[in-house]
Amino acid sequence: MSYVAVYSVASPDTPNKVLTHFDDIAATLADHGVRFERWTSSPVERGASDAHLIAAYQAQIDALGYPSVSVLSVTGDHPQHAELRAQFLDERRYSEDEVRFFIAGRGLYSLHIGNYVYAVHCEKNDLLVIPAGIAHWFDMGENPYLVTLRLSHSVKGDVPEFTGSDIARLFPGLDD
């Protein structure tokens, strides 16, 4: 189930509120310019190629207007899953939007906005668009399972600007 847990930066152990209804999640995030949508599943077979995954969602991708699309697929048996997880756990910003669509699996995006952290638990069919400049981190968990599309304006994607803060270590992760 998708949800957003809202934490005060001053109390990272206990959320102020947890929202589980789609409309509440979308409205709360929209207040900060973050887009949260649920797309209809397209039929894709397990193990489908990246090209097939992209083709299955091409109409939605085109409607968003991001010309570059890549696939991230990670499972617990991926030989470098621990390294992949670690590279996303540090707080960062991008100079362009971070756009992810979850084809399968789950992940936790934590958005640091002002004095709050919005922990957004995304699952299959969730689209999350984090506007450029919003500090955030991502946790795929100790035993990851996710297949996502990453949309961007450039073929290389964007290079993260790390904030140098250790705030991500203070808040619960996906498995907590």
C-alpha cells in the first residue's frame, strides 16, 4: 500500500501523520509541487526487456514530456544490490526533476522540505515527480525488489548534488 508519513525534522522517530488514501497523499505532496499519480498497469511479462517495458508505457511517458527513459531493475539476488542501495541513501538534489514510475516492487523516497520529511512509500503503478531542487533520498530496502522507469530531460540523466547532511540516517528506512 502506498502511503506518506510526515515527520518533523526535530522528531525523526515518530511521524506527525500517516496518509494512506490516494487523494490525501496526492494533495499533501502537491502542496509542495510534488506530483503523485497512479497509472493503470500495462500488461508486461516478468523478465521483459527494457525496450518492452518502455514500449508498454510509451503513451504515458510521451504525455509527461520527458524525452529520456531508462529502466532500473533490482532484486535481492542482484550481485551489487547492497552497493546500489547505498548510493541512493545520501541526501541529494538534482537540477532537473526526479521522475520515477514503479512498474513493480516498492521503494521509499524521503523528501526533505523545510522542517519536515515526507516519506513516500511507492509501489506498483505509482508515479512520483520530485521537482528540481528538492532535497531527498531513496531506500530500496535490504532485500530490494523493484522495476522502475526513470524519466529525464537528458540522456545522461542528471548528476546529483549531495547536501553533505546525514539527515537520512536519522529517519526510518524502507525496512524499519
